[in-house]
Amino acid sequence: MTSVKQKYDAYKPKRKFGQNFLVDDNIARKIIKSLGADEKDTVIEIGPGHGALTKFLFREFQDFTAVEIDETAVAKLIKNYPGLNVVHGDILDFDFSSPLKDSSQAKVKVIGNIPYNITSVILFRLLDKIEAVDSAVLMIQKEVAERLAATKETKQYGILSVQFQAFADIKTLFNVPRTAFFPKPDVTSSVIRLQFKPDKYTIANTGLFRTIVRNAFSKRRKTLKNSLKDFFESNNIRTSDFSLDFSRRAETLSVDEFVVLSNEVNSYLRGPMII
């Protein structure tokens, strides 16, 4: 009997790409079902690797694109799935609106087993592209999933929590054990669903909102007065102009409070924001 190692050694997982291949078909089917996509929806897979999800997605969706950075994996995908629309490139450079046939078409749905070493970078790339991305079902580190869904005044609550909860509904669907992968990762994985909602909050200046959140958590143990001091001084804004208690720390503010603060700061800005 062929072992899992013998079967997948041919793909030679590459550390530089953070490759941990899913080898459990039942979990693959469960992930795809969680996408909640119609067969006519436009679906994009991030990092198909050896095709654990691809082999099902290819058959199920008419408008399907796989984006893979590993040239060896691309060649195998083309060989194994004739007619597959596979893009050889970095997902961070991919134009998510490109698969849409016209501007009136619904947004794309994204799915993938995300490399752990660039999870946050990919997540923020999706956040930057919510004008084209409807939703995403992703397998990521359990720790990152916990940070995305964290509530205020917890250790996990931070930049990821606030910025994503402001623009998306987040749901952790299920955990995936290390044994479902080859090679086995050092961590437990979680499958999450992000339903992007650009208008979830009324945010006057998205760039300013994200800058304030980033600065507020940059010195996590300090008060907001200290963590936002440089930004406020650079933009000639005084904390005394606001009703918020700046002796609080960032982790005590809800997403709603960050939105209110951001909108109030925006009204005091004179000219371009200085970061």
C-alpha cells in the first residue's frame, strides 16, 4: 500500500512557499461546501498546490480560476486537469476583478488553503479588494482565526480583529487537525468564512481608519494618548478636541468606537493625512 508520504513526495513541498498539502478528501469537500457558491459563480482558488480542492472545484464550477506561484505545481495542474484556467503568479499581484466577464457581474468568491507564512498579507490583500471580492472561505492558522474573531479586552484582540470586523462578518467554521496535511504543520488549522461588507459601517475615510487602528495597537500596553501622539501631532490634532477618554488602551475600544473616533478625526484633518 502506498503511504501518504510516498504519494505526495512527488510534489516535493517547498518550504519557501509554505506548502502543507491537504490530503483529506472529506475535509476538502466540507471546505468547498462551506463556500456556498452556485455552479455559475466566479470562484478563485488561492494556492491549489497538488489539487486537493482543485479536483472538486474544477468539476463543480464553470467559471473557476486557480492561482499558483509554484511553477512545478502549475505544470502538474495543467497536466492533471486539461482545460483548467490556472494563473502562474503571486496571489498578491493578482487582479481579482480580471475573471469577471463584465462590470455588472457579481463579485468573485475566494477559496484556499493559505500558506501560514504570509497569512496576514493575503488577508489584507483581500480586504483591499473588497470591491471585487464577495466572500472567502480560507484555511488558516487557528491562532489567526481567533485573532480575526476576537472581542475587545482579550489578548487576541488587535489590528486584525478591528479592521476585518469593520468590513466583514467573520465565522470560524471548523478546525482541521495536523494529520490532515502532508507534511504535518506545527499548528492546528481553522477554516473560516469572511463575508465582506464594504458598507457595514459608515467610515468617512477608510485609509484614516486603518491608520488610526494600526497606530493605536502599535504600542499595545500604552494609552491611546501615547500610542496616537505622533500621528496627532503630525496632523495638528489635539486629543482635547474629542470626548473619548485617551487614557484608555486600544484593546478596550470596540469596533464601533474606532469608527466614531476615525470619523471625528477626519473632520479635524486639514489637508492630506500625514502618516
